[in-house]
Amino acid sequence: MIAPTVGKTLLASAVIFISAVLALILFSPSFRFTQTLSVSPPSERAEIWSLRRLIEWRPCNWWLQGHLEALPEKSNGYIRVDCYGGLNQMRRDFCDGVGIARLLNATLVLPKFKVAAYWNESSGFGDVFDVDYFIEKMNGYVQVVKEVPAKLVSKEPFRVDCSKRKGQFDYVETVLPQLLKHRYISITPAMSQRRDKYPLYAKASRCQACYTALQLTEKLEKKGSELLEAIPKPFLALHLRFEPDMVAYSQCEYSSLSPASIQAIEVARGNRKPWTGEQARLWRSRGKCPLTPNETTTILQALAIPTDTNIYLAAGDGIMELEGLTSVYANVYTKSTLLGGKDFRSMHGNTKAALDYYVSINSDSYVATYFGNMDKMVAAMRAYKGLHRTLFLSRRAFAVLTSQGLEGNSLMEALWKVHRNDYVMGVGSALPNCFCEFKL
Ligand SMILES: *[C@@H]1O[C@H](CO)[C@@H](O)[C@H](O)[C@H]1NC(C)=O
Ligand SMILES: *[C@@H]1O[C@H](CO)[C@@H](O)[C@H](O)[C@H]1NC(C)=O
Ligand SMILES: *[C@@H]1O[C@H](CO)[C@@H](O)[C@H](O)[C@H]1NC(C)=O
């Protein structure tokens, strides 16, 4: 599906049309899947990964074809991206910032990675990512410097705060004047910007930065591949997020948790009270509640993933109720059990997160139980690398189906159908911006 820019609109309409027809066929009650797709008990089904997919996401041609426009002769100034939060959130914001710098014909200064105090660490950009590799790979996409020129170096950049802006925020209109005036500014990109309006060369810069140019430092890559080697193959990377902070943040309530879990959640809650009654039910049925290890196990079994599968837990050590998983899936591995050395104990949040990321983009399959920054980043990187055994478990489907009273085999069957369709149609892990649908 090589699409010259001219034919793009036509092609897009064609793809939408074909998808619509496919969706109609697939979801119409009279449609019968071929033998392997028909619904049978999990024990008789083939693993979900063996299904034939109809849609796949691949890097868009306008990105792979390269930087379509020569860089401006004169830069409008210097932009530093200031990033906050966890590793994958910082990375997301940084990628957006690269697109903005190109949009504004600015020169990019290496970003500032600010780490939340509770992480208790100081990993900056260069501690996680290979700076020289980044600069090399961005050649032609956007101008990058390690340091601002001497005459600017003495002053801090002028801060333009975009992070709280909502809606159709226009960077050329609002940020360019500040850039021209101050020559050196720092920004934290707004979450809800309209990237679709960017010229292709700015979009391509963003994609290039995020998925091609960011490589872990040599030291981290080495540790990552050491970890990867230690995991029995083939294996599934599972991102479980049933940790006290996440559960507290979700404002969900769970029945039949252990007293220890209940206490840990209470501590993490602070003033944030969980929803109750009807509101709690609605909240849950909108898919807002993290899956427990037990619920995750039920879905994995519904997907006919064999219980002797090697599973790498891409998660911290704070997962609660893990027996819900390990009592069924016995071959579960974590980085602390596999590495455990002195150098591992001295690692902190960002670098540990980088290891989980590394393993997750190199695993045979990846299953996300949440839709967080890491999951989105990993799904995109896997698509970039042509690894398509990626699935986001549907919290919403689980909540709705169980609230309808389904259990046992009928629950499993219903869960299978939902996830089968997601996997076959490339739904769920839909990748924004840099990836385009490819009909197989
Ligand atoms: C950036 O440069 C391109 C030409 O390379 C020009 O078309 C565009 O208007 C410029 N944008 C800004 C914001 O200066
Ligand atoms: C933060 O890390 C330092 C050095 O690794 C350690 O000495 C200190 O106890 C840690 N502080 C907290 C609150 O964990
Ligand atoms: C989940 O927990 C329930 C109640 O404790 C139990 O009956 C069920 O077998 C568990 N399911 C799995 C898949 O572990």
C-alpha cells in the first residue's frame, strides 16, 4: 500500500470503506468464522495469537519516506522541552516537543527530564537515552544541539507553559512570538493539541524522534539484554498494574481483597475516596478499573493462552494479590528474581522502567492490562519493529460482561469473542499519528 501523497485522501476513503464493510461482515450475527475462529471451550481453542489478522498498523509512508522538506536556513530560536512524570510520560512529551520545534523552525536543545520527588533519583535524558545516537538519527528532521550557544548559556530559557492548555491550541500563533522574542524558551507540550494540522515534515520529525532516534544508553541496553537472555523463551510480557497507587488513583473498589492489600490501598488513597453504589458500577462499566491478577488470569485463559506459558511481569514489586495469577500461571518471572545483583539494587525508577520497556519491546507477545503511557509506547514500538502479538485487555468488556452475571465458560466465551475481534481487526492498540492501517 504505497501511497503517494496525492492519492492519500482517496486511499484513506477506500480504507475507511473497506474497514466499514469488514466490520459489517464480522459483526453481523449471521457471519461464521472459519473453523479455527469458531467459538469452542478454551481448552480446545488455538491460542489467540494464531488467528489470522485482517488489519495491521505500520509506520506511515510519509514518515518512512523521510524528511520531505529541507530544514530552514535560519532557525527561529532554541527550544528545550521540560518533561515530568514517569519515563514513558516524559518520553511522550519529549516526542511532542520535537514535533513542535520543527513546526516552529526552531533548534532543539536536549530536554530536561525532571523526575518526581518520590522516585528519588536524578536520571536525566542522557542517563536513559543515547544522546549521540539521537542527534545522528534526527539529522535532516530537526536541528539538535547539545548546548545552547555561549551567549545564551548563562541564562535560563524563558518558560512558556502549555501543559494546562486545552482544546485547539495553536503553537505557531501562541508560542512562535515568544520564541522570536526570547530566542531561547522551554516548553512542556499540551496533552490535547491538534497534531493532525501539522505539516507532514513536523509530524515526521515527531515520529522519527519517538520511534527511531530514541535508543537506550549502551549501559542500559546491556543490562536489558542480560535480562532478556535470562528469561525462558518463548515468553509473554505482561504489564500488570494492580498496585496500590494505581488502585487508589482509579477510585475503584474491589471485593474480597486481602487485609494487607486493603491497607496498602488506604494508605495510597489519601483524600481520594472511591466511588460507591451506582456511580461505582457506572465507573467500572466504563472500563476505569485496573484488572486484578485474578481477572487478568481469567482473560488470559479465555484467550487460550496455555497455563505453562513463560510470563515476564513488566511491573514493579508492589503488585497486590499476585497469587491470583501465579496460582494458575506458574512460570512467572520478574526482573528482581532474574537479576538481583548489586547493580540492580542500585537502579532507580527510570532505569528500572527502562528495563521493563526493553524486555516488552522484545518479547514474543505483549499483553497490557491498562492503557497507560508505557502500554501505548510499547505497542507503538512493537508495531514499528513488526511485532504484532500485542493486545490490550478490555477492562470495559470484563466489567460489562460480569455485571450481566456471566461466569465460568460463558464468560470465557464472551471474553474470547471481544478480544478475538480486537486482535483480528487491530483494534484496541490503535496507534495514533505515526502509524497507518494496513490491510493484510
Ligand atoms: C518554517 O519554514 C518553512 C520553510 O522551510 C515555511 O514554509 C514555514 O512557514 C516556516 N514556519 C515558521 C513557523 O516559521
Ligand atoms: C534516596 O536515595 C539515596 C541514595 O540512593 C538513599 O541514600 C536515600 O535513603 C533515598 N531516600 C529515600 C527517601 O528513599
Ligand atoms: C478468582 O477468584 C475467585 C474467588 O476467589 C475464584 O473462585 C476463581 O477461581 C479465581 N479465578 C482465577 C482464574 O484464579
